Amino acid sequence: MRTFLNRRQGTSVLIITLLAFTLACNTPIGAAPTATETPMPSSTPTEVLPSATPTITLTVEPTATTAPEEPTSTPEPTSTFVPPVVPAPNAEYEGISFYRDNKLAATWSVEIIPADIPDTGVPEAWLVPSHYYFVLDGYPLASTLYKPQIYVFPVRNFEDYNTAGMEIIAQMQAFLKEPPTSVSGEIPFFPIFNAAQTMQTQIALLNFQNGSGVRFLTQYAQAAIPINSHEMFYTFQGITNDGQYYVSVIMPAAHASLPANPPANASEYPGGDPDAFANNFSNYIDDIELQLNNASLSSFTPDLEMLDVLVQSLTIRPQ
């Protein structure tokens, strides 16, 4: 079993990524698609000041042994790839399928999101090409900052459209080819938010039915905001074995040890002093990452193992 460590950046001021885009689908399918907006994380005027954190040993989730996949029209580059053993899918659309436990979602919906139109004054890196977009309904957590959602982006839709997207896809490919022994800075992530990845914990490599990626818990912010159950989420970022599709799973996640919501006023910050909290933010994040990393998967809402099964059940071969 391979392990790798999680380590935060130095004492430099965290550069806020001013990008907001979601990934892509090349050919519209079915009914005329409608656009949706990706919510932006909340912020306060206090800057995030990250610094080095203690190293945290994190494991790679094992893949259950089963028979290899049936050959497809697009050959997989790794003949030894073994997909995880999971329940049969109960959600499917045009060659994209997954299993969602009834405790996780009662129903689901899907849209084909059209590409953003260039030359509207929006920076190129903010432009989002067309993509498949799934939403889960009846999720265990309500009124969270993010919807429980799955994006599937055809990589070719970024070509000659959004160079920033292609760069992040390349970063993910490099990350998965040689998983780092430590994580410094942000883990590659789509869609890009107008905010920063303030923490990374519960990091593990996962395979899905025809690809692989990394799952972790994070929270995005533009300021020193306490980690809370309203804004924290589980994410899986991965790519199919043939390199043709990038998948981003974003699922709200809560833990009883965290405040339910971000601070509404100064008195709700730890210690009651936002400035002092910001000055100690790096140490605070160290403690939270260790605390959540040591928590059992079942202590989160929803159970992180249930989310892992959803991820591992994904098959992405659009027709």
C-alpha cells in the first residue's frame, strides 16, 4: 500500500485564484441544456495567512480484486488496471453511470451545460466549455453552500478554448502518474473557484470503473474563515484511463466537531477576535486537518465511505 504525506505551504500570503469555471461536454445530447451557476465561497476582509503544517500520513484506498473490464473501442493504456467491486449502477445517462445509495440521494437529475460565450469581457480562464452536470436530490445535508454535484468534462472541449483548463488537466495527469509523497499547495481541482483551498484532509487515491483520481475534504475561502459544516465539502478529482474525460465530484460534508456555519460576527470566531484568529490561521488549519484526518469515515455526514462507493462506481464512456 502506498502512502503519502500532507503538508501545507510556507508563510507566504495565499494567492487567491480568480478563476471560476466548470468542465466540458463536446456534443449536446437530448433536450436543450440550461446553464447553472457554481456558488462562490463566502469571504471576510481578513486575508488567509497559511504556513507549514505537521505532516499527516495518508493512505491510498485499496482496490478490491475483480475481473478486468471488458475491452472497449478506446484501449486503456494500463492493462493491469482493475476496477473496484461495487454495486450495480442505479443512475445512468448516455454512457455515464454510477451507484448512489438511497441514504445518499432519493433521486438525481442531469443537464448538458452549454459552453460560455467568449468575447463578453470575461477572462479566458473563467470560460467554461460544455459538460455533463449531475445533481443529487434528497441529500442528507440541506442548505449547504454547494449542491451535491458531479461534473464530467470532455477534455477535448478545453482545446483551443481555455488554456488554464488544459494546464490543470495536465497537473492532474502528472499527479496521478507519480503521486507525490507530500502535498504542498493546492491539489488540482475543477471547477476553479474565485477563492483558495484553505485545507486538505482525508486525502486518498481512488480508482473508479475506468479511471482514477484523488479524494479529499476541503473548504474554499477568500479569507481566514473557520472550517465549518456549511462550507466544507468532499471532492474527488480524477480522469479516465484514456485521458478523454475529467470528473469532478463535489459533495457537502459535515462533522459534529465543527461549527455548523461560518461566523456571523466577530464573537463567533475562535477566541472572539477575527484578527487574532487570522494571525494564527496556519496553526488552526494544522489542528483541524489533523483532527479531521484522525476521524473515522463514518463519523462524517454523510459517511465518507458511502461517497467513496459512489466515486468508485463511476463509469464514464459517453455515447
